[in-house]
Amino acid sequence: MTSAVVTGVGSALPATFEQDDVWSGYFARHYEGVRAAHRIFQSAGVRRRHAVASPMDEDLSQWGTGARMERYVQEALPLGKQAVAGALDSAGLAPGDVGLFAVATCTGYATPGLDIRLASDLGMPVGLQRLLVGHMGCYAAIPGLAAVSDFVTARSRPAVLLCCELTSLHVQPAQRDLEQVVAHALFSDAAAAVVLEPGASRGRRVAGMVARTDASTADHMTWDVTDLGFRMGLSPRVPDVLSRHVGGVVEELLGSAGLRIEDVAGWAVHPGGPRILDVVRDELGLAEEQMAASRRVLAEHGNCSSATVLLVLEEMADVDGPVVVMAFGPGLTLYAALLMPA
């Protein structure tokens, strides 16, 4: 059977801001009187972050959802175009070669969507197949990767997956809710794309995929559509739930390929926050340096929802050998993919 191989990765980032400046320039005032807020921002593991709408320049916290969605389309189109063009260029493909274009996002919606608008703008074929992976949250890149790799395998045509998330458009009104403080301390904006080709001799072959959802903890992570944008719910118990499942997910993923943890050359783990990475490290018995790429992406870019794990994968371009890609999100859901040298 023809394998689907990741042959190109591209990303696009809006303006960069220092975490300390975002705190002092906006959130210190936003969360005045919330004593734990500054400590949460300092301990988030984020040094820099990206935003299409800097709260230091414009306060969107009272904007209605309709206005935020209009802004999403304006900002997402150039970022998405840059990320996809970069991925195609690194793969050595033209837009006309693409058979399927998939877009994953949970931070904005419009019809016609990014998939249609970007396909037209980039010059993809009129007979292009399209897929929108919506509102799955931080782990959406991996089910998106599963869908496009199935297409590539079944149809022997190249495919592109774009993850585009603009969390800065969803800053919420000031509340004393510490879950909101944590979300505002972590989340950032980015677009990232991957190209998959059938049977390519270079790149990373998609060799396995495992999903696990613990529906009994569905209330631990939520992403609700409100009249004032989308509101994050983030329980401090999330790392504890992940600790119960991450070992089994990785064991199943590697076991299907006859591999062990020590055979893995790289770990592209979604940096949902510092404690998430600590749990993965400790439950799998990994060394801290094996978390370095994920920690670096968290520090330099923040948590960019579904795009983040692709940024980690881009960071690991020089890693030679099996790579495990892992992400977590609402459900609570864990997704993991195994990438092998082509």
C-alpha cells in the first residue's frame, strides 16, 4: 500500500510580544485585585507570544462574536496563505498539484470558509476536495493529519493540512475566574501547514495513529461560543487525567510498529502548559532534553491551539528516526501519531 509522507512544513506568525509587556500593558489592569494572576502569567512557561490583535493596542474584550468573526477572516487569510505557500515550497509542489485541502480551526468561522477562499487565492484546482476540521481544539492537527493521510493513501494524490488559530480575538471580559487567567496567560496566534505526498522517498511517513477520549472528564476542558467570543474552560485537573492515559496511548501506538519508547528519536508533544509537559515526561520516563523542542515552542510562541504541535514538528526538522506527535484537548481527548523516516 502507498504510504502518505510528510514532505513539507510551513508556518506564519503575526506580531510578536513579550509576555511581561502583555502583562504590564494590559492584563495587570484587566485582572487588578486577582492576587494569583501575576504569578500565573510568570509561571506559564511563555516568554513571547503572537497576536493579530494586541490587547495593548485594542481591547476586544467587549466585542460581539460577529465582529470577532469578521476580524478572523481578515487576519487568517494572509497568515494561512503564507503558511500553505511555505509548506508547498518546502515540498517542491505547486498549488495545482494538490488533491485535498484540509483546514483545522476552532477560533473562527465563515462561509465560504478559509478552505474555499485560500484555495482560490493560491490557485488550487477547481476540482479540489476540501475538508474543514472545526472546533476540536488543541489536538485537531492530528485527526486532520489522519484524514489527509488516508486521502493520500487511497487516492495517490498530494494533500495539504492547514491549522490556523487566532486566540487573541477571544480575550474575555475581566473576571476573577482563575481558569480564564490561565487561558489568557498561555494562548497565542499562529498558522502552520503540512504537505503530504504518496510514496515519497524523502520526509516522514505516517505510520500509525491512536486516539483516546475520556468522556467522564468532558467538563475539564471546554470551548464555549458566547455572545462575547469563545470562552475557554480549563480545569487544573487536566494533567492528572492525562497521566492516567498517556502511557497506554503511547504503548498502543509504538506496539503496533514493533517499537519501544527508547526507539523514539523525537517527541513532538503539544505544549498545553508546563505541567502537561511534566506529566508526559514523567509518565513515559523521558529525559528533560526530550521535551526541549516543546518547551522551546511554548516559550517562544505560546500555546497556539491546533497549530502548536506542527510548530514543534517544524522545530524538529533535523531529528533522524521515529517521531511521536502528541496533542490533547476537549473530551478529554488524547491523539498521537507515529512518523517514520520515508
